[in-house]
Amino acid sequence: MKAAALQMVSGISLDHNLSQAHALLDQAAQAGAELAVLPEYFCFMGANDRDKLVLAETPGLGTVQAFLQDSARELGLWIVGGTLPMATDDPQHAANASLAYNPKGECVARYDKIHLFRYDNGRERYDEANVLVAGDTPTHFTMSEKNGQPWRVGMSVCYDLRFPELYRQLQADLLVVPSAFTHTTGQAHWELLLRARAIENQAYVIASAQGGNHENGRRTWGQTMIIDPWGQVLGQHAEGPGVVVCDLDSARLQQVRRQLPALEHRKL
């Protein structure tokens, strides 16, 4: 199966972001991808954190959900829609939700980001809990290649990457990690953590990132990549918008798990 990881540099215009996302999805489909993964907040990165509350959508209703639904159906793709803000009972807080759609345009899974990022090095300060509500449910879905081969896809988002216990629970063949890593933390830990999650779970990893200088002044790390179950980076895109398309081989997955049955050797 060919899979695509999409990288963006999203800005403050919803329409422009969706237009760019559609162009990248079309590029992935033209390259033969069956699955495409968008980055965290592909649809919007506002001037400040509270701006996202204005765009928060309700399930089944909203511009971004309609875009994902229509794009999946139009292009015949499985799409993991990065993340978008979803409304909660508290108008001052949204959920950072990742939605998955099948080629019929049906939403097959929703994952609300469990781990909320907080960082302060004296120069950069982030605290997602100011405007976000954490999820509490590990989530996966099953997709089938066109030839019928099933894949168990584990969902996660950005900061989740630092919590390996989540990935153990997912027990997935393929892990998706839509992200918007800061340049500082990405430079230090992004690839190291991604390869570790692939190796310890003996799973493919698709890590779609924001990558570049944004209108709101933020700089994200980029380095979108796809990694195989042995920890090998199969494809990578450094900075700016782009698409990484790689082959995911279920036979390779089973070979790694058979030759080194570490998942069967777990004790704790």
C-alpha cells in the first residue's frame, strides 16, 4: 500500500489552508496513495491560541469536516484529517480532534488529543490546557487496502509522541502522528522519538508535520517522515509544503515481528 504524509505551513486563512491541503491531497492521490495523513491544525493556525475557539465545530457539521468528507470521496482516499478544533460543553475550551475518513467520505474514527503540551524555556511559552480539553480514549480504526489487506491504524497527535504507554495500548500495525512540533523541541527529539515508537511497537509510523515560519510568528520543525517497523526512515520532507509517499508492506511488517518477536516477549 502506498501512503502519504503531508506537510504544510498553515496560516490564519481557513480558505487558503483548505485550498493548499486539497492540492496536497490531490498530489498524493495522483502518486497512487491509498491513505493520506494531514498535519496537526492543517486547517488553521491563528494569531493566538484563543482564535481556534471561533472555528470549533460540532460533530458532523462544519466547514473543515465537510472538506475532509468531500475530499476523501472525490479522491478515493482514506484521510486522517490532522487535527481541527471541536466544540465542547465549555465555550472557553475546545478539543483538539483528529478525524479519519474512508474513501466513501464516512467518518470512521475520532481521536481527541490526550496529552496537552506545556513548555517554557524562558523564551518560548506554550500551554495548550489554556484553551484545550484533553481527551481520555486511545483510538484506532481498521482500514483495508484495495486488495483487501487490513491495517490496524493507531491514532495519536504531536505531544502524545512522548508517552510510549499510549502506543502500547494501541497495538497497531501503523501509527499516525499529525504534529506541529516547535522548532526547538523538534530539532532535539522529533526523529529520535518517532523511530523509537516504530521500533518498540514494530509498526510503521506516518508523521505529518507543520514545517516552516507561520504568519503568527511561530516556527515549526517540519521533517515530515514515514518510518518502517525496523526504524528505517523511508521518506522525508524537510521544510515547507510537500508530500512524502512511500510503500507500506504488510509482509515486511510480519517479517520484522517474526524474526524479532519482542511484542510476544513483554512481561510487564
